[in-house]
Amino acid sequence: MAFYVDGFVLPVPRDNVDAYKKLARMAGKIWLEYGALEYHECVADDVQPGKVTSFPQSVKLKPDEVVVFSWIVYKSRKARDKINAQVMKDPRLAGMDPKSMPFDGKRMFWGGFKPIVSMVAE
């Protein structure tokens, strides 16, 4: 089965994790309504700073923050582009002020990925 993945890494203040989870649940429902196959949000549990690079270094993590790693699975790149266009116009998300978000979007990074190996336990 072919599919496509969007991946995200971002810093979230520890005090805002609950607010972020609430936002993520709403966002996940919206992405799934428009046709995403899967929506995942994970908070760092075993992530250490590296000597050259690491998740904490990639987002310039502050002492009072945690790293969140997220991904959304789509049927294809074409489906992803269509779904994301619909999500960005959805009134439930369109009116959100970036200044009121429970994370620093300036230090978030993301991208789209074509899978090259995919394995699932039977």
C-alpha cells in the first residue's frame, strides 16, 4: 500500500502540554474528517541532547520545555495536498492566532516524506 507522511517536531512548554493535547485532539479529528489515515502526537520521554545534533538541539529546547514529535499519514502526496488545503480553510483552525498557540511555532519544523521501507508486525 502506498502512502505519504507529514512529520513535525516542535517545542512545547511543560506547563502547556495539556493545552497542546487539547489542541492536538481537535486538530487530529479535523485531519481525519478530511481524509488523513492516521494522526499521531508524541511527547519526548527518552530524548537526550546530542554532541552534534538531537531533537532538543533541533528546536533550541529550553529547560522548561519538552519536544513533541508528530506525524500524519495520508493515502498519497496528492491526497495530503488536498487534505491540508481543506484543513487550512477549516474555520475551527483558520481563525487561530499564532500568538495564542501553546507552543513556539517559530521553532517548529516539518516536511513531507515518501516512505522507502514500511514494516508491520503480524
